[in-house]
Amino acid sequence: MLTAENVKTYIEAALPCEHVQVEGDDGRHFQALIVSAQFQGKNTVQQHQMVYKSLGDKMKQEIHALSMKTLTPEQWAKQA
């Protein structure tokens, strides 16, 4: 069973991130906040596709649902 920490590790290993926060306690449904400069110039769909790619086949098999908010570092700084 996957943990939120596992999902966080997979994202960070494949995508350079300034901040990643993942929550979820049932092993299949997760919520994530991902901040990456790699999102610059990309629309939300493209950003989410980058995260899905970082999780690879886990999105098809182990993870049933991933709700995420993706931000550039500039967008994240404005929210603080």
C-alpha cells in the first residue's frame, strides 16, 4: 500500500520541486500541493500531466485518485 510519503518521494524524484505536500491515509486517494519552476509557462492541464508522468504506472494501478494544486514558485509566494 502506498503512503503519502511514497507519493511525495516519487514526485520529487522525477520533477524538480521547491515544495511538495501530499496527504492521504487510505493508500489510494491523495491530495497534493506541488510547487515547481518547471510549471512556468504551462497551463494547468500541462502541469498536471507532468505530475502524472512522474508517477507513471502508479496512476493506473496503485493510485485511484490524486487531487492536486500545482503552482509556480511565484504563484506560491503570492499565496503566502
